[in-house]
Amino acid sequence: MNAEKLKQLETQVRIGGKGSARRKKKVIHRTNTTDDKKLQVSLKKLGLTTIPGIEEVNMIKDDGEVIHFNNPKVQASLAANTFAVTGHAEVKQITEMLPTILSQLRAENFSSALKKLATSGGNADGEKGGVAEADEDEEVPDLVGNFDDASKNELA
């Protein structure tokens, strides 16, 4: 046989017998379900139990991004110190999620979120605003008059 013919045959792979089309490359079929099954088997070995009734999960990263899960499946194992959160995740900025996650923030996350909000020059809705607007909101007007007298008149 000719050396050129041998090299040509090495590079091409035939699927069937003589006269069949040659395959361009070998395709490996791998589905997500097999990966998901392997993950579920590993989690089952840890003894995770499903926690019902969790509506949302927010994971706050150091750079000010929030990984937001809406209606996730949460599994936990306290003995293995392991939590598994599965579901559709969205990555959002902390400034756009600030009104809804205000109660979930710790002191250091809250201060970093406020700093990020101040440096971006916008409010939680994403609108551009200046520092002058925040100063105007902080001023409290002085009380004029005696309100105790008015409340005593109402009771009488």
C-alpha cells in the first residue's frame, strides 16, 4: 500500500462498511441528567434532607453581586455541615436588590452596600442621583407649637 493512502485512512473513520459515509469526528453524547444523577447520589450519601417552605435564597458575594435563587430546592445536613441549593439562579447587583434584602444583610455587608451605592451615584432603583439629595432627606424640620395641648383637647 501507498504511504499517502495509509495516512488518509488513519485520519478518517468509517462508520459502516464499504461505501458508507465517513464520520468527521467522534461525537461523545453526555447529558446533564447523568451529571445530575451522580450529584444526587453523592448528596444522598451525605444524608441531606429537604427543607420545605424556603421561597428565596440570596448569596452575597464580596464584590457586591448577589446570586438570587427564586423558589429553590434546599437540602441540608447539619452533621456534614453541608447545604445544597438547586434551582434557577440569577446574578444581580446588590444595589438593585437592596430594598428586598435589607433585612438579610449583616453589618459589614450593609456598610459595603451603602458605600457601593454612594460611589455609584445612584439609588436602589438604578436612577442617577447626587449626594445633595441624600443631604436634603436627612434634615428634620423643627417642631412648632405644643402638640400635647391638642391631644388633651381631643380626649375631653
